[in-house]
Amino acid sequence: MTDPILSAARRFIANGFSTLRSVVEVVPPGALNWRPAGEETNSIAVLVTHAAYSTRMLLAMALGLPMPSRDRPAEFAATAEDGESLLHLVDGLSAECLTLLDDAGPIDWATRRQRKRDGGEVVEIPAAEALFHAVEHLRGHADEASLTRHFWLHGSR
């Protein structure tokens, strides 16, 4: 990989997935589905599931690859019986995302990519924006999962 933008994105994506993994590894099963402020907030299981699948989708968009299948509503209803299932998801999608970046050829970052919003509206964004969104979106949800872990482990429940 010679593109410094792809190299940087790879480091940030790997770090985000590493953070998700570390959150899941240290909490008991009961913490995985706990919603810190009730039903209006997301559990660790939801945050991990959504972050992993959306990162894969945004990277495919940025790199001009076919869009993977995805069930976004199911991501926000995700639950986990144990950490192993979430770790399997994190490891699998992390490997897939890093391979996408490793295998990427030259990219014109100004190329417009189509994105479908939740309501079905199709918008066009530059490939660079899709890549940066993948990085910042993963980081944001990894931080939320870390904070939820902190609240669980330090008695704010």
C-alpha cells in the first residue's frame, strides 16, 4: 500500500476495531446488552455491531467496491449472549475491512460515490469523505462503547 491516505486510514480503522475488541473482552455478559440510560441509548452489543457493519459499508463506498448487504435496523436491535459472538464479529469484520484497504488500488479521492440515506434518498459524496466518515464513525462508536464499559464497571448503573 503506497497511498499515504490509505495507510493512515488502515491504522485508524485497526485502532478502532482494537478498541471495540478491548471493550468486549473486559465486561461480563450482563454488560453487553445494558443500556446506560434506558431504551433510548445503545448497548455495547448495538454499538459494536453497528460500528463494524457501517465501517465495512463506508469503506466499500470509499473504495468504489460493491456495497455489502446490510440490515441497519437489525444492528440497532442487536443483542449478545456472550462476548465470544461479538469478538467473532469484530475480528471477522476487522479483517475484512483491513483487507479492503490493503487490496485497494489507486483511488481518485475526488471521485463521487453514491450513498443511500436512511430515508432512501441517494446523495453523492467524494470518495475521501466516505473514507473519513468510516474512520470518524468507527472512532465515535468505539468511544461510546468505552464510555458504556466505564459506566458499567464503575457503578453508574
